[in-house]
Amino acid sequence: HANDEDTARAAAGRAAAESIWVPGSLLPGPGVSWRVESDELIVVRLDVAPEQPEVTIGIGATGTVRSVSLLRWGNAGQKHFSYIPFGGEIHAERRFGDLIVPSEVSVGWWWGTPRYEPFFEATILDAEPLP
């Protein structure tokens, strides 16, 4: 268990990356802003205390989410904390009622570098919208 500034900053980055499963949290408004990088990349800046991560979302031609990445505070594979590329691939999306979310993902530290190796893989089998 850890309870310090480094842990809080790393957790904020994780929460930002996981926002792809809560599409309503990504609507423009206070603490959420968007910009377009290209036809395949959009970037959302989120106020997730104590950070303001910029999450890059790779999208396909039909708007499907293909990847998620950000610079996340951490110390994976190194002695000291710093911003490390973090992200992964979305292998599938699935509809749950009116909600479509990424349903198969693999993510890890050092995204986009030769050091990248996924450490987390998940398949979402069920989801319910919040009331």
C-alpha cells in the first residue's frame, strides 16, 4: 500500500486512461477539453487531480476506438518517478444496451517504444450504464 504524491499522480493517469470505459466522463465541459491531431488521433485533456493528463485516442475510419495513450507518472523499469509513455491497443468494442465501449484491451508502460510490453489484458463481458 502506498499513500504519497507519486501514487496519487500515477493513479490520476490510470483514471484518465480508463475514461474510455465511461464515455460520459469525456463530454466537453469543466475539466474536459478536446483537440484533433489528425483523422486518426484525438486528444482529450482531463482535470484528474492532481494531474491534467492529455489522453490520445486512436480512432478508426468508423469512429471505433483503436488505442489509448498518455504520459503517465510512474517508475516502471526505472529507479525514479517521471512521465513514462503508457497505453495500449483496443482489440474490440462491444455494445451493452445503448453504450458502446472498448471490450478487449491490452495496456502497458513504455507504449510506442521498444520497451513496451503489455502487463494488463482484459475482456469486458458485461456493463451497465450508471443511473
